[in-house]
Amino acid sequence: MFDETPLKWGLRGDPHLWDDLRDEVRHHPGFDTADDFLLFLRASIERAIGKPLIEGQYPYVEKFNSGGMSGGRIDCGFWLNTALPLLRFRFSVHL
């Protein structure tokens, strides 16, 4: 589900968060439904950024900073509107 990355990211921290989520999913025993998968991803994201996912918010996460003006910033809107729906769809296809 994580092998093919999105064509466009929100901010520079988003690819690093993607990689973190991929690693967390690999270490999880499994999910029964797409909704369970989505809840796990959302909780993992909120734990990683230290805040709830809220449209229009761009939290800074030091460990995701690889430089640049938006280095370390996460685009919550990208995750809510693009990445999470994409991952949920991919999960559903693989059921």
C-alpha cells in the first residue's frame, strides 16, 4: 500500500511521515477492516505529530526536518484529503 508514493506531497515533512507510517504498518499484526486500518493510521499520525489532524494546520516535527522552508512541516489537509483516502482505498483493494 505504501510502495507507490503520491505524485504530489503537501509539505516537506509529509514523505518522512509516509515512511514512518509504512514502518508502523509493517510491525502491526493486521487489520480486519478498512476502517480499522484508517483509525490506526490516523492515531499513528496524531502520535507522530503530537496534535490532532485538523484541516489548515501545519505542525512542525523536528525528526521530519530535512531542510528547506517547509522542512519538518506536515500538511494535515494533505493527509485528510489525499493520503489517508488513498491508503484506505489501497487497503480495500487488497482485502
